[in-house]
Amino acid sequence: MRVTSKGQVTIPQSIREKMGITPSTEIDFKEEGAKIYIVKSKASQKTGKKFRRFRGVATIKMSTDEIMALTRGK
């Protein structure tokens, strides 16, 4: 793996999928001796768990226009 001139590296897709790293995931760097680890930040871990239980809860079949009409009124 190579570091770009901007200091960027690409995390391989298999690792991103295994660790649940998405484009909005916050990460930290942890240094232990001569090794550096990439870890999910505490804020990122809390946010993901907070909303996970709501996945698939909305069961009402309404179009976007119908929802907007309800929220805006007449």
C-alpha cells in the first residue's frame, strides 16, 4: 500500500466491509510502539448502535408526496 502526496491511503474494501467502515465513519489512529492501528472512534461506534434498532421499523407505504402533504398541511 502506498501513501499519496496528500498523506492518504486506501483501506481495502474487504477490511472496510469486515469492520463496518462506511464513508461517514469516524476513525482514529492508535500508536503502540512501532505499530499504528486504525480504529473506529468512540463517537462513530455509539452513533451506529443508537439507530440500528430502528432499521426496518417504518412500515407505512406512503409516497414522498403524501408524506410531504402530511408534514406541510394544506
